[in-house]
Amino acid sequence: MQVQSLFITATGTNVGKTYTTLKLIKALTEQGFSVGVFKPIETGVTDIALDASILLETCQKVNENFQGLTTDDITAYTFPLPAAPFCADTKQEIKLEKIFEKYKALSKLCDILLVEGAGGLMVPITKDYMMIDLIKELNIKTLLVTPSRLGCINDTLLSQEALTAHQIDFDWCVNLYEDIESFDEVTKPYYDAVFPEWWSVEGGLEKFISSY
């Protein structure tokens, strides 16, 4: 019986959603949860859905209910063009109902379903439906992953504002992998002053897991 789900999003592409999701699988499993994964849409797929494959392989090691599944089972749509889903979907194949059906089916196989988005919050799935709209309609807790590079404060605040405006319950964390040498001086002072209990993927994520 499903306890809850978590949507992993980010301020943009290549910020660390998959890396963070893998960390969550491990940490939540260690807390005794049966964890599942769902990658609704993946673009840039030619021979293999890379992100979905990594997620599924990791999940299969800790949840026997996912051992017989393939990447087609944990994705609703894959497209070869590495672009926003609406742009990659050149034949306009995306039907939102299929995404919701997959979500419901996978939810039955675990206590916590980790749903990894594509790109950032305002990435278009269809012409009039963004990734943030999917999060809102699924009505699940969200984890916003932000980068550590110079300029990330702006990206973080804009994404937080969008989530708040859509009345989405969220937490956020920093994936510490860029500009590490300057992060403590250039960015961290603001986060410490405004968000005294912010999390990082490395180290601080354990505090998030405990609160979840």
C-alpha cells in the first residue's frame, strides 16, 4: 500500500535529478521503505533510455516488484530528439492519460514512488501543459534540486516562486557539483541567511530523508 510519492524536479536540465533520485532510493530503502521509480518522459533517447535504465536497475536491486519490468514500463514516452517534450514530440503523440495510468500502476508496486521530471518546471509537455502542471495534477510532494554554480540563487528563487504560486508543497536541496571552490563564499551566505535549514544532496540530504 502506497505511503506517499515524491516528484523530483530541478531548476533546469543537467542539474542532478537522476543523481539525487538514486541517492533517495538508497536512503529511503535504508529506512525500510519499498521504493519505486517513474520517469514519465525522457528525451534524447536513441537506443536506450539512459536515465530510466539507471533508475530501474537501481530500483530492481531493492524492490522485487520492479524486477520483471523494463524501461518501457517505467516511462510513458521517450523521444530521440534531446529537447523539451513538446518539441521532441514531433508527431504529437503525448496523451496525459497515459502518464496518469502509468503513475497509478507503478504506485501499487511500492510504498514510495519517486517520479523524476524532465528539465525544469516550465518545460512544455504539450503546448498548453507544463511540467509544473503535471506536478500540480499529481498532487504530490516535490523536491526541487538546484545547482551550486554561480547564478544559482536566481534560478533557485524563481523556481521556488513558481512552486509557491501553484500551491505545490515542496522542499529543496543543492546538488554540490559545480563551482565548489567558490560556493561557500559566493552563494552559501545567502542560503544560510534566508534558508537556515537548506539541504545538500551530499550530507544534508539525510536530514531531508529524516523529515520525510
